[in-house]
Amino acid sequence: MYNKFDELWKFVWENFFYEKTNLIYDFRIHTGKNGCIDDLPTPYEIRKSFPNPSGLGTGMEDSVLNGGSLLEAVIARYNVTGEAHLRNKFEALVKGLLLCASVSNESGYVARSVSPVDCKSYYINSSRDQYTHWIYGLYKAYFSKLCSNNLKVCIKKKIVEVVTKFERDVIPENHYSIVRADGTIAETTQMWGEEILPHEALRLPMFYLAAYAITNESKWYALYKRYIYNGIKISNRIQAGACATYAYLQMQYSLRLIYEVEKDEKIKNDIQQLMYKTVDCIKEVAPRYAKNLLSEEYQRQLSTQYTPWRKRRFVYMFGEEKNGYYWFNPVDDECNKNAFYPVREIGECLIVMALCPDKDPDHIQISALQQIAKVLDCKNHYTSAPLLIVDAYWSLRDSGIKL
């Protein structure tokens, strides 16, 4: 099976990584060179927040999520193999994440992605999800054996800028939300408050604890302690099926970082129990998908070519103007969705398990990962979702699981 996972590794790097920005883009519209960037929005469209202020559906929606996950895979692979060539890949991905935190005049703003045309254009609306992958990925990078002293300085500087923005933005007057790049209240960035959901409740304390781990400044630990107890209480309401699989993964990232850094045994034990609970919430997802992986219909869908976003059906989101902008979402075809989400979610589930101490995935879970790797035809697949399969494989190997 190693050869198949290595094939997926090469597929991701060769088809979705663009060295000019050091970012991973979301999908490709053809199998030739630059298939992942040939349909991206122009700088003009980005400035106009077209088709929406987040760039949803355009191919540059989730570069930070993608980069954070692939960075995790690189670090895990290095821990297992010690391959020297991984240092260049590590440094490239770190630089890509740092670029996303450097293009805006709003200090601490992390863009979802950056245009490869000018290496500076970005959409103004980020998300809680992007910040979660950004913080966790760079936290792991900072403490990796692959990280040079120069990169550590850069990471520390940007981490401080980002958490300073959290401290500035996450207040009642802003509805406890991270302000977007134009200074207005963003969508999908609420970090605290009565409406916060269980999978969201430990994001903010995790961000502050990451800053403390990297800077050793007590200010950030005090801010972490302000939120951690209520965060644990809210998180304990988590249930299976309550949110998308990626949300459980991001919750597990928050839990894992706190578990690694926190010294208080009571908090650490509470966090470990929550990690077990998160695994239980997603344990049926991968096996459910695995039932259909070998069908001819599903294998045909896995090879569905992506429709350029400007040619898709646009859905008017929210039904009204939101903070000065209209939101139009280029909706994926059903076959495109089926080529993307099952692949991504199987990977996410296995990563959730790899992150959990003392609770290994069973053979049914491992089999689901191996099956999706087998059926993916790299020559005829168009999404970046296999990077989650790669991340899962190496994260499991790094945690001591034999595959």
C-alpha cells in the first residue's frame, strides 16, 4: 500500500501546489500544467469580492486549510522517515501560510488564499476554520525538527500579530467575531458568545495557548485561562452528526494542542476525554463511505472533470446584502461533490483518530482509508481532497500505527 499513498503524495504536489505562492489550490479544471490556477479569479474580480467576499467555490477558498493539512503530513512523514528532501517542502508550505498572513494591511488577518497572478490579491472574508488550520499548522511547524531559527522568528512574529488581532477583535461590540480585512464584521468567524457551538468553543483558548507555547509570554496564558473552563463545558455537548467532519477535525486540533501544552492534570484529563468523545462522534463516517467505494458509479464520479466556476449555477446566499456585499456561490455539480467530500471526510476521520492518544483506529477504519487510496485514479481525478488521505496515512504512521 505504501506505493499507492506515495502516488497520492506526488499527485498532490505536482497538481495543486504552485511554487510562486507556495500554496495549495482547491481543484484543477484540466490535467495539464497549471490546471489548478488556470480558472482562478482575476485580481479585479477579487477586489470586487466577486462572486463573494470569501471566494467560495472559486478554487482559492481553502489554501490555508490545504497548506496546514499538508504541512502536518510533511512533519509526520519526516518524523517517520527522516528524509532530507522534506525540508524544502516544509519551508515552502510554511512560507505559503506566512504569505497569507502578510498580504493585508489589517495586521493579523489571515487570507484564505492569495492570487498567483500578482501574489498579493486576496478575498477580504476569512473564517474561523482558516485560522484554526493556520495556527495549528504553524504551531506544529515551530516545534518541528525541520524548523530553522530564521523560520521560527517569522512564525513567532506572525503568531503574535494574529492573536493580538483576536484580542482586539473578539469583544462584545464585534459579536465576538474576527473582523475581516475591510474592518467590517465577517461571516463564519464568531469565536465566543452564547451562540458558540461545541466544536467551536475551544478554538479561541487554543489560539492563545499556542501563542503562549511559542512566546512564553504569560499574557497569552492568562487569556487562555479566561476561556478554557467554559470552553470545556460547552465542548462536552458535542454529538455525532451535529456538524461536518472537518469541524470535528478542527475541534480535535484544538484539543490536541491543549493536550500537548497544558500542564494542569485536571484540564489535561478533561481534554483527553473530549478527544475520545470526538473520535466516537465520527467513527461511523469512513465505514459508511467505504460501502460505496467499489461501485462502478462511484468510481466514475471520482473521475468527474471540474466545471470552471464561472460556468456553474450561481446561488444567491443569505437572500440579502450582508455587511455591504452580495454573496453568490458557484455551486458544485453533484458529481463534483461526490468526488470531493467522501475522499476528504475519510481522511479527516482518520486524522481525528491519529491525533487521539491511546485510542487506535480499528481494522474497519484502516480498511476504509486503504480502499479510497486504491480506487483513486490520479490521472483522472480533479480535486485536492487526496491530500487529506496523505495526511491521514502519515499521521497514523507517526502515531505508531502500522499500515
